[in-house]
Amino acid sequence: MVIKPIGPKCNLNCRYCYYLEKEKFHTENHRFRMSDGLLEIFIRDYIKAHREAGEVTFMWQGGEPTLLGRAFFRKALALQRQYSTPDLKISNALQTNGTLLNERWAVFLREHDFLVGLSIDGPRRLHDRYRETRKGAPTFDSVRRALRLLHREGVAFNTLTVVHRANARHGREVYRFLRDEGARFMQFIPLVERLCGDGGLAPPPASNDAATVAPYSVPRQGYGRFMCAVFNEWLRRDVGSVFVQLFDVQLGLWLGMPSGLCVFAETCGQDLALEHNGDLYACDHYVYPSHSLGNIKEHSIERLARASRQRQFGQDKRDLLPRQCRECEFLFACNGGCPKHRFTPTPDGKTNLNYLCPSYKHFFGFAGPTLRRMADLLRQGRPVAEVKAALPGRLIRR
């Protein structure tokens, strides 16, 4: 579950952000801050729902969660201790733009073992293309300062890079920059948004034929080319020392394991989003009234998560796959991708093909032979880094 204790409130105004507009769904409360009472209800019920699993992760996002201050998270930690049991492992993750982090924050995050996700889109000219303050000022210097602070203070962190139109042709440059700055765990998330005629974001799924792809979205083949460039550079020198989410997830799939990421899973519906006022939604990308499951002040999290409409939401990902996907050689690695992105025409005239299909096919075709060799090495109990010894003198062209 993605927890948004400050809702869409943020100190930045990133031009591609899909969440700032959610303010319009909360006309009853402009404070955008989870109350202490609701925080306790949430933590109590969330822990209760995970006791049989033996492990629970709290994923704090926003908006910008550091706007809440460290006192809010101290309360959350105290409540976690209050409702926990000796055999339950609790962990916390925090996604941040990094601009408000300082040494006191770093010490707090390290002492309480938070995993921090830091949003950064590459070197200065690429990062500042869309990520700016409310006053239109660039943010690169603040974010790089945060990255170096986290690294210096020993805070566990990964980088989250949005792949958009401005950086799509610079995969190798972006990857090298992050690696050279000390990042060892990286996520690269494709940006795909659509606009309605009034300029607002078009809600999923693809029911609005008049919607157009936002100009900042990654081109249909752009994400695949970006990730091939990253894969090439990673394969040459960083296998075993740098970890890229897409590569880890795909290696698991090529081993025949279930997907560790909802995007490539056969079904979805297990990754919900909780707003600051207690409203629970089917998914972080489906925070629209039509996908509201209810409020945790009125019903338990477990009851809402197990509702028939939520199960149907998850199964629709598999059941509504177009024939083109069902017949694709890479179905096991893709499973149609995120339903939010299924709005492009298929050869039989329907409009439920994933916008990123050309990217996925390009990447799977490029990286597939190497992923297969890596999977074979793991089955033999050997390190995947040995794959470099089996590479041809010249890597596959991208």
C-alpha cells in the first residue's frame, strides 16, 4: 500500500506530475494532513492485516511527505511499536524529492532504518527540464545535495528516475551520472500521461478517445531504447554491483518466478493507495472517484482490500488482454504492462494495447538472450556476473 499522509501537497511543481491535480477531489479539506487519530487507525489495522505474513512495509509517499516534519514520523514509529508483535518485522520506506532533506533528517532516517527513494531525472539539464519549484526555479542542485547527503550519512536509498521525452535519448548518460554519484539501486519509470480537451489529465482506462498523449510523455519506443542503453552500460561493468529494478524483475520472470513488480504481473489489484483523509483507492494511478473502495474509518483495510470490485479490478488486467498480447512471445515477461497505459489501437480495431508495447518488445528482444544466460547461471548456483565472460566481443546493437 502506498500511503499519502499529506495527500497531493508538495513544495515542487513538476510539470509532468500526475498527483498535484488530486487536490480537486478533496474540496472538503484543504489541510492535506493525516490526523493523529486516523494515523492510529491505519497503523493498527494495517499491522493486523499483515500479522500472518510476518512482515509489513509502510511506504510513505505524497505529495512530499517530508513536509509533515520528523515529529509525524516519530508518532508513526511509536504506533508501530505499540501495535506490533515480537515476531512481526516492520520496515519503512519514504519517497521524496529530496529538497527538504538536511543532516537532521539524514540522521533520523538512518537511525530508524528507512529506505529512501530519491526522485532525480539525471544530470542538470535533463533533471531541470520538468522538475521545478512552485516559483519555477530549478531543483537539481538541491536534489544532488540530498543524494550526496544520503550517501555520506549511510542512509539506505535508491534513485527513482522518470523517463520522459527530454531524457529518453540519454539512457547511458543518465545511468552513468547516477552511478558516478554513488547510486547503487535504481528505478527507471516510464512517463505516460494523456490530456483531455481542457488540458487536465485523462483518467484511465482508455475510455476517452479524444484524449491525446501529453507532450512530455516518453515516446512509444523511447523507453525501450533508454533501457537498452542502460542495460548495455550496466552489462559492461556493473553486473553484481549496481541493481536496476527492471533488470531484477525481468531476471526473475525469465527464471519462471512471479513478477516482483505489479506492472509485469499477470493480475494486479494488490497495490492500493491510501489518502490523507482515509479514502482507499484501487491503485496509486487510479485515484479517481470511480475507483474509490471506501474509507478506513468506516471499514477495515482488510475488508476493503478483499472487496469483490477490487478483485475484479485486478483480474481485468489478465482477462481483458488483447489477442495480440496473448499471442506474443514475450507475454510471460510483460503480461500486457500497466492497465493505465492500455489505450492504443490493436490490429483488430480495439483500443486496449499498451502504449509502451514497442518499447517492451524492443527491450525484451535486446536483453532476452543475456537474461536467459543469467537465469541459466543462477539455476547452476553460479553468480550472474559470470555472464560477462560469455559475451561476444561486441554487444548487441541497440
